[in-house]
Amino acid sequence: MAIPRLLEALDFAAVRHSAQRRKGPDAAPYVNHLIEVASLVANVGQVHDVEVLIAAVLHDVLEDTPTTAEEVTERFGPRVCRFVQALSDDKALPRRQRRQIALEELPQAEALVHVIKLADLASNIKLLPPNWTEERKREYMEWSEQAATICSPSCQPLAALYWERAGQTRAKLESGG
Ligand code: ZN
């Protein structure tokens, strides 16, 4: 029953994130990001555990929508919810503090959480929001690379993809783009 469960998660995430757009130049539907992250976990990370793929689809649903942990547990089970919670920041906190807490908590997270996080970081590092200041882009890159350093030992192929993309983005940033 793996595929029906995964499709249910995609449907759930598409509805919950329907009002949200990506911060990139094309303001893509948010679900594009969720599909990319799950696809990277499966096809680059070679993780085919359906609960990990569901957690990849749902990884932003607690952070960015009014969905509760109880709801995720009820619909997708406690293991999925545990993964999603490990990938969620507390949006009530200021950005710098959230990022600091993430760096402190990531080393204790399980390897499968690192795999999803690497896919998320690889998706986000491709193209930084064009309306960000140079300073904000640099700050984000530094944090992203620190987080990826913690997660990289858990999944070599995704780490390779992340560092390739990060290199390209850093080169663009250094050349003023
Ligand atoms: Zn994400």
C-alpha cells in the first residue's frame, strides 16, 4: 500500500500549501518544492522507505501551515510525524535563533532525517530568492553549508548533489549575481 499512502500525502500537502508560493523569481507553486525533495530522497538518495518519502512530502506542513502534529500522526502515523517534527522550526522565533537551534539539534537527529534535510537544502540552494540582499544571501549560504556538513555523512549521493549546487550558487554570489 505504499503508493496510495504517498499519493494521499501529496494530495494533503498540495491542499495545505495551496496558498503558498516559492520565493524564487517564478513564484512556483509550493508543492513543486515538496515533490522535488521527495524525488531527490528516492532517486538520488535511493531511500525507498515510504514513510520517509511521505515525511519528505510533508516536511514543511507543520512549519508553514496550520496543520498540527496530532493530525499528521492520525493520518500518517507516529513515525512520519516524528520525522516531520525533527524537520520543523518554531516559526514564532526570530530567523537567526531558529537557524541556530536547527544547527544544535541536527547532530542528534537520526540519519533518515539528515537525508530529507539534505534534499531540502539541495532544493533550496539552487536559486536564492532574488529579492534578498547580498548579506541575507551570504548568511543563508553559511547556515545552509553548516547544516549540510552535519547531514552529509548520512547520504553520500545527496551530499554530492548539494555541494555541487552550493558551489554554483556561491560562485554566482561571488561574481555579484
Ligand atoms: Zn523545504
